[in-house]
Amino acid sequence: MRHLLTLEDWTPAQIAEAVAMARTIKANPEKYADVLRRKTLCMIFEKPSLRTRLSFEAGMNQMGGHAIYYDTSTSPIGAGKESIADTVRTMCRYVDIIMARLFKHEDLLEMARHTTVPLINALTNFSHPGQILADLQTIEEHKGRLAGLKLAYLGDSFNNVTHSLLFACPKMGMHLSIGCPAGKDYEPDPKAFAAARADSAKNGVAFAVTHDAAEAVRDADVVYTDSWMSYHIPKDKAGERKKIFGPYQVTAVLMKQAKPDAIFLNCLPALRGLEQTAEVIDGPQSVVFDQAENRMHMHKALMLILLKEAGTIQG
Ligand code: CP
Ligand code: NVA
């Protein structure tokens, strides 16, 4: 059974297939209006969401299926009354596919051990693969290609979005540069770092982690940042983190280090005046709402690919 747990598990061909499928669906959504008729998606949420929840739910509806929002805070699992294993084994008797947004990545792996239907990681503290697949679609749409481009990521790098970029970009032949503060709480997880180093060596592309924001962004085609206060970070860390990440704020001055036609990405939610200025996110280089839209096209593509491989729908 094929799942989407991290992009480490997916080959370049599988990533390219998802991007191509999302592009095809976006160009001709009517053609896919009935392909998931009577199919059901269960969406397990331990954390908040705007984009992931709505784009999966709207996407499922547009393809003729149904999506169930399953909030763990009002469920036996959240009340400590039922195990992950029993929850998932039960769920599989009702639904065709599951997506989960969880705190612990280990809990997602536990779900994967027990599910008999495809499972999609809709964000854990460790990784956010569906986001990065939609981001690759967005980059390709604006730049016409992925291979050979330089992506610079600024800010919190012990971070799910960063880790998924590390798993995907070097694998797809992109140069990757991370600008972040020193320290294990701010730099990429060693496993994701090692994967990026191995893939960049294999594909002959540059990969660097630097503490100099301007150096990270130099000549980039894509500048990417994410929240300094991810959903799982305690609120009382806000003041301390604002100081630590301050030098990595994406400003108009910093954007000048990138190529003149560079695009700006943020997976959202975003706070103006923190990880980027309003001038940048609301400026002409920003494509953050194309990026948000592509979540839906990508989620449709992922559900189709995984359900076909599972034999639930015909190819
Ligand atoms: N980018 C993203 O996953 O957004 P949500 O938290 O709103 O789903
Ligand atoms: N790193 C962010 C991504 C939000 C979509 C978080 O985990 O909150």
C-alpha cells in the first residue's frame, strides 16, 4: 500500500508524476468531476488548519466524493479512550482514504502500520510533504521548470516545511540554500540534512546551510519562508523567537539579493512584520495565493494517484 508519509520515501519520478497530474487536473477540472464518486476521505486533525482542511474537502467534493472532518479533541482517541491502532483499524472499515495532521510524526507511522487504505501526511511536527508538492507545482508554473533553479529558505529550519524542502529539492535537481540561526532548535533535523546532502551530491547541485541571510538568498530564483511560531511551538516562546529569527526576516532589501525575477513563497499562515514584511508578501514577486490554490489541485492529484495504486478506482 503506497502512502505519502514523507518525501524521503518518494522517488523523483513519483514526485514529478504528482506535479504533472496536479497541473493536468488544474487545467481541466471538469474531466475529473466524477472520478471519486461515492468515495470517502477521513481527515484527522489534531491541529488547526485553513488551507489543508478546505482544499482537501473542496477537492473531494469537486471529484464527486465526500470528506469527513474528524477532530481528535472530540474523539475517543483525544480523550485517551482508544488507541491509534484501534482507531485506524475501525476507520478503514468506513472510508477509502485517510489524511492526518498530527503533532508526533511517530503517531503517523503508527497509523501507517495499521491502515489498510492509503494514508496522507497533512503535516506533522517533522514534515509537510503535501505542501511541498504543491509548492513544486507553483514553482514550475511560474518558472517553467524545477531542475537548475535555486531555492533559498529563510527562518525557522527545525521545521516541517524545511525538512520537506530538504527531502524534495535536491532530489528534483534544485539548488537549495537554508539561512537560519545556529542551534539544534533552529537548524534542520540531522536526518533531513543528511538526505539533502546525499541527494545534492548525487545530482551535482549545491546545498548549503548558512547563518548569513544575504548569502543564502544570493541569486535565488525562489525565496521561501514560514512561520516562526509553528502550531506546535508554545506561545510563551514568541518573544524569544522574534529576536532569534529577526535577522532572517524577508525584507525588500533582502529580496534584492535574489534574481530580479525571483518569486516569493510562504506556505501560510503568515504574519506581516515577522517572517516577512508586508511589502514583500503583498508585493509583485509574491505568489503565495497561487501556492495556496495549488494545494487543492495537488490534493486531488494525490488522492487519485494513491487510490488508483490501491486498486480502489480504475486507472
Ligand atoms: N499551509 C498550510 O498547511 O496551511 P493550513 O495550516 O491553513 O492548513
Ligand atoms: N511550520 C508551520 C506550517 C504551517 C502550515 C507549522 O507547523 O505550523
